[in-house]
Amino acid sequence: MEVLIILIPVALFLGGLGLCAFLWALRSGQFEDLDGAAMRILNEDDGATDNAEK
Amino acid sequence: MTVIVVDPTADELAGPGCCPTSGVVLGAHEGYGQSTASSEPAPPLPTADPSAYVNVSEDGGRSLHLMVENLHCAACIRKIETGLMALEDITAARVNMSTRRLRVSWRGEQMDGLQIMRCVAALGYPVAPFDPETLKHLDDVENRRLLAALAVAGFAAANVMLLSVAVWAGAFSHMGEATRGLFHWVSALIALPAVAYAGQPFFRSAIRALGVRQLNMDVPISLAVVLAACMSLYQTVQGGEHAYFDASVTLLFFLLVGRYLDNRARARARSTAEHLLALNSQAATVLDKDGSERALPINQLRPGMTVLVAVGERISADGLVSRGRSLIDSSLVTGESMPASISEGARVYAGTINIDAPLQIMVEAAAEDTLLAEIVRLVEAAEQGRAKYVRLAEKAARIYAPVVHILAALTFVGWLIVAGTGWEPAAMAAIAVLIITCPCALGLAVPAVQVVASGMLLQKGVLVKSPDGLERIAQCDYVVFDKTGTLTRGQPQLLNPEMLDQRQKAVAVALARNSRHPLSRALVADAGEVDVIDVQSVSEQAGRGLSALVAGRRVMLGSRALCGVAQAVSPAEIDDATLELWLSEEGAEPACLRFSDVVRPDGELVLSSLRNLGMKFELLSGDRERAVGATAKALGIDVWRSGCLPDEKVCRLHELEEAGHRVLMVGDGLNDAPALASGFASISPVSAPDISQTAADLVFQGDSLKPVLSAIRIARGANRLVKQNFAMAVTYNLIAVPLAIIGLATPLVAAVAMSSSSVLVTLNALRLRLVGRA
């Protein structure tokens, strides 16, 4: 059972990593335009407008 | 495998099948002459200067935020973005499809906001500037905060549950006390910060409610979560067996999902309303004493100013015609379907459309007795009356909160006194009651149904403007329609295309293409495929018609007088609901074309489907008796009234209400606005003036009446599901609460019961998709 001492922190660390990634994505505006993202994939030259974020 | 090939070089990416705007887009591209081919007119070019909305940053960069209408597909995004980027100095242009907003940044003085707005409008997308600071509602911030809380609660719930499952399994396989203690401590370490962070939306709302000495749903939720966490911590410190960490974080997670969905639906409804308002606001062109013209927002117009009204524009203020003669379409104001002719000295009302020739109008004092002021007053009075409606979920919450508190308190006291145990088991049982009664059906299932329903309606071209609109529509049993623009298309349509042979048609269409007169447009739209004919020296006489040379012969298209037809010659079918247009060619008999406002294409079908749903209808119109009677007869409506004034419509709605009906008002005119606001629920087409759209709960797009039917069907389906969910929740509580009261609800039972009931009601909510498909 001693292995739990390692396993639990590892599990929590990995889960926390996912949580941080999500919070980062939320803060950086990745969830602002969900519908647009689905449609932009059809446009080939979207690089032209990607500099919109500043 | 199917590959969708999108050719980036094709300018007309929005092909006819792809995007509903394509007709407009084409029209705007190729100039006015072709745009008559589409049923919608090209959007007017913006005239108001948006400089006030331009944001200048420190390094000289400028940016402007715009609301954009008509966005439909990927091609729209691309068209706007590449169209703007092609302009000089533009550094960035980005469309947000979800909010239908556009952000443009540029550098330098040469470019200004008006140029940008004109560029987008010329592509076929009406735009309006807005200030992102004032529109960045608390909603946006709140929504993000909820999503972050949801993520934290989800993370905590998953991990605590993992540990809890181990503890439950350990109860059967002799887990050592030390291991159990460790698991409890780790759970506490995760759950306590998570509760403190993710529970905030509920705590804040609960404190606010208690501050004004009221109970809301969030009070028992907060109590359950906080008490469960504290009690579990106490148990952990004592080395006890039962900890409710898992229950408190899962409860938070489920409720946050519901709260997030609810908040998003509200924010979307509000932004829809704002969007419609901003796009409808327009500027008036004022003619100063020195002969110069300038654009002014309508609310800055003062009595005595002279306003120019171009052909096709909406008149922006009540006033007297000081120069010009024209036809005025007042269908939006009075419901009158036939244009009226006016000349100098005549009084015109705001909201009517000038269809024939440019006019100069002298603005009159915005006195209290103008038509518009009267309508605004009636709308306000009606809206105050409507604020009384209480949503189903709120009604349930009002009963639910006190009952839960009383049950929990009784349980605590009962264990303490009747069973004579210590405070610990008593408190555990009371907390179990609070957790078990978690209002997931209220907090999760209702928002889920709402979100699915408004998403489905959006696909069918219906925008839900008020959050409780769907719930009210579902309860309606009586529909009152307006005629002009609601049951009918509100535009004239050619009745007798067979009157002309193919060559004559080609000649007439070639002439009509040169005019913006509604009859010309109707002729071009309804004549069908014709050959292109070359016409020379076209001239238009305001109020009379067009004349031109075709193959050396003089051809005229216009009024009876223009074509020199004697008053006595009149085909039998002409009555006061029909407009006529004459085509006369040199050396041939003049031919008469008849136009009338016709019923929307699927009107009859929709009404018969509504009848099958058990609805009754009535037609209330401001139009003349004969026109209303003909429409009512064509659609099989038995009860109808003509010549109704706005307050008469409201009176009739009150009569119906007193007779026990819940009335759904469907109308588009300014004269319908008070009725829209006083009906139990209301729907209006997107072509209605802004005051009517503001008063309506739902707004639908397109030429067909079917959205009204879809809205009623989906609203009823949604309502049925909400009630089913309440029934399920009550059944579940009847079983689980007694278990909790007698102390049998261990953490395992609580977790399983709560989670399964939440998942069950949510799945049931998603069933609405099946209802809508049928």
C-alpha cells in the first residue's frame, strides 16, 4: 500500500495539469467564439487574419 | 471519402445553395440594377459617423467594434475579413461568429470608421457600431467565472470520487483505519479549497437573498455544501467513518453545470435583443439652413429642422411634408396594405416608408399626442402588467426552499430528542437530508431544456429574446394575428403574369429594373425567367412611372394616367385591395398588371397545423374591411376585425384574457407593439420596427410563417419535459428523503442517489431533440 504515497500525488498532479490548461485557455479567450472556430476550418487562408489577437 | 473543396480564389464563395445572404451579397456587388433579383433589398449604406465609438490606443492604433447582421456561414466570415484586409491600413479584422460581432483595427488618419462600416455594408452585411465597454456586461464576466468554477468543481469531484470509491470498496475488503484516514485527509485537501472557490456563486446569491430576508434556492444549497464539508472535516479529524466530501463537490459540480447553461441562455437572449436594437437604429439626414447636409441620430432631431428622406428610407420623425410628392407605405404603422399618396403640407408619421420620390419633411414638436408617443405609452403600460409572470422553476423553488429547511431542522431535532442520540449523528442525518434533496431537477434539468430548445429554434430562424418567453408560449391556447406583414408578406406580388407574353414581359422587366418602386421590384421578382432586352434613354417620373425606348419604339410602364388609359377602362377584378401598373407600347393596346399583398406561402398549412394543436385564432388588423375579410376567408379564419387602432387591439386582448384565454400575439407593425407587449406571449417577424421587436418575446426570420408553428411546438415539448423532470424529482425525493431522515443515507447512498437522479433528468431534458424532429 506504500505505493499510494506516490500514486495519489501523481494522479493529482496530472489532473491539476489539465485543470490549469483549461483555466489558461479560458483566460486567453479560447472560448469566446466557439461557432466561428467550427467554420473557420473551411477557410484555407485564415493565416491572413490571425494577427487579430493584438 | 468526401472532400469539401473550397476554392479560395472564388470571390462568390457564397453560392446560392450555401448561404441565404448570397442574393443580397451579389446584389450589393453588381450594383443596384441586379439586386432586384433578390427578394430582400440591399442594406442601406450607413450614414451615421461612428467616430465616437473608435478607440485610439497610445501607439496610434485605432479599433472599432461593430455588430454584424446576416452572418451565416464560413464564407461570410471570410468575405468580411478578406474584404476589410484588402483595404489599406487595416491591421486586423476578426469576426466573432457566436456573438455576431466584428473587431477592426487599423493605423493612420486616412481610414475612418465610416469607411469601414460602408465597406462591410457594401458586402451585404448591415452593421452598427457599439462600445465594447458598455456592452461588456456583468454577464460576460459572470459567465467566465462560472466556467472556471465549473472546471475546478469538476476536477475536485472526479478526484474525490476516485478516493471515495476506494473507501467504499475498502469497507468490504477490510481497509485499514490508517489508510481510510489518509484517503479522507487527501479528500479534504482537495474538496475544501474547491468548495471555497467553486461555491462562491451560490454563497453570494444566498447571502444576497438572506440580506433582504428571503429564501432562495441557493440558501439550502449553500447550507448543504458548507455543512457537509465542515462535518466531514470534523469526522476526518476524529478519525470517523463517514465523510461527505464527495457529495458536496459533486453537488456543486452538477449545479454549476445548470447555472452555467442558464446564464449563457440569458446572456444570449439579452445580446439578441441588443443586437436587434442597435441594427435598427438609424440616422436622419438633416438639411441645414445654409443648404448643407449632415447626419444626426434620431433622438437629436428638434422641431423645426428639415429632414431629407430618400426613396426607400424610413421616415424618422413625425412632421409635415415641406417639399416633394410621393407614395407612403404606412403598413408598419397602421396595418394599411396599400401605399397612400401624399404631397406638400401632408402629415407623415415616423416609421412609415417613403417609396416613390425624395421628400423634405419639417419636423414637428414631439408632442405627447403623436402616434408614436401614444404607442410608446401603451407599450410601457402593457409591459408593467406583464412583469408579474413567475417562472415555473421559481415557483417550485419558493415551495422547495422552506420545505427543505424545515425537514432538515426536524430531522436534527428528532434525532436529538426522540432518539436521544448525541449531536453528531443528528447533524449527520440533517446534512444527509440537505444533500439528498439537492434541487438538480430545478437547477440542472430546466436550464438544459431551455438551452436545447433555444438552440433548436435558432436553427429554424427564431431568436428567443426573453428568457421566460418559451415557457409562456407553451401555455398559450389562442393566437391573435396581425394581417399586413404577418400573415401576408407585406409586399405587393404580381397576380396576373399570364397577362403578358414572353416578349412583353422581357420589355416590362427591362424597364422595371431601373426603378426602386415596390411595384417594379415585385414585377422583376415575379415575372420569372425573361430574355435580357436593351433599353435606351430610360426616365422615371416620380409618382407616375417609367418611359424608355425599346428597339426604336416608346414604351411606358406606370400609372393609368401616364399610359393614357381612360378612367372608364377598368378590368372587373380591380378593387381597393389591388394595385395596378400599366404597360403601354407604341402601337399596341396597353396591358394592365395587377398587384396585391398576398398571404405568406405556407400560411394555410401553418394555420391548419395550429388548429390541430388545439389553438384558436383571430385576425386583428388596422387595414380596411375588404382586404382583411379576403385574407380571413382565404385562410379560413372565422373571427376577424378590421380598422383596429392600437389600443383597440390591446382592449380585445384584455377581453380574451378575461374570458380565460392565454393569448399569443403575432404581429409586426408599430400599431401592434402595444398588443405584443400586453399579450401573454408574443412573436414578431424580423422585418418589424424596433419598438415591436423590443416588445416581442421571440423574433423570427424569413418569408415563411412556419417558425411560429415551430416555436409553439418546441415550447410545448420543452414545457412537458420540464414537468416530467419535476415529477421525477418529486418521486426520487419521496423515496430518498425518508431514508435520509432515519439515518440510512450513508455517503455512498447519498452520492449514488444524487448523481443518478441528476444524470436521469438531464438525459430526459435532451430528449427534446427527438420531439423537435417529429
